[in-house]
Amino acid sequence: MTTLRTLKTIATRSQDTLLQDAIGAAALVVMLVVALHLPAFV
């Protein structure tokens, strides 16, 4: 129960930047996928 409470507290405190963090994480995933498929194009 403590872990869930901690995660909820973190999400509540960082509500301002949560969307920006999600966009940044998605951008990193896209760059990783592109980098892994890049040798197939060369």
C-alpha cells in the first residue's frame, strides 16, 4: 500500500510537467525505434 501511496503522491506533485514528461518519453521511444531500423535502410 505504501508504494501505491508514494506513486500517487508523486503524480500529484508533478501534475504540471506530467504531459511534457510523457511527450519526452514518447519521443525517446520513437528515436530508439528509428535508430534500430536505420541499418535496414542503408
